[in-house]
Amino acid sequence: MREIGALLGCDASTISRTLQTKKTRRGGKCMTAIMLTRTDSRRDRARFYKLDVQPTLFGECSLVRERGRIGRAGTVRIETYRSRGVADIAMAENWVRKLKRGYR
């Protein structure tokens, strides 16, 4: 969590409050989802971006990225990583990139 905080420029407690954490029934592993939105009324633009780390059936972790217009089905991209730590770092890097582009 400290590494992610260093990437975002904030402390671990701020990150913990922002992340939506869900416990799974098997093994008690946590899945994390981040939902970002960007609206611009002048350009009639309303977009969303969702980042989610999920375990795979083969013991790896996937970073699931979904983006699109608010109220519509989005485009989904899945990237698989060997460990949860690497997937979390990739999620944080994508999160920082989207914050710089105006998502909140």
C-alpha cells in the first residue's frame, strides 16, 4: 500500500478510504475496484473508467479495465499478472494516469 501511495502522492489511509474492497467467500482474498468519472458539461461528455483486480482460476491476478460513456456498456480490457502485488502496481499506475487526465 505504501508503494501505491508513493505513486499517487498520498498516504495509505486515503487510499484505503477510496478503494471499494469486497471479501470473497473462498480464502478471504480481497478484490479491489476503483470507479472514476469525468464529466464536462460544455462538451456534453460523461465518461467512466473502472479498475478492478481479480484472481484467476490459475492462481494469477488480472487487472480488469472498463471504460466508456456513463449509462452505456463499456469496453473491457483484461491484463493478467503473475502476482497480486504486480497487478496492484499496474492498477495504481493506471489510476495515476487517469487522475492526470481529469478523472475523479
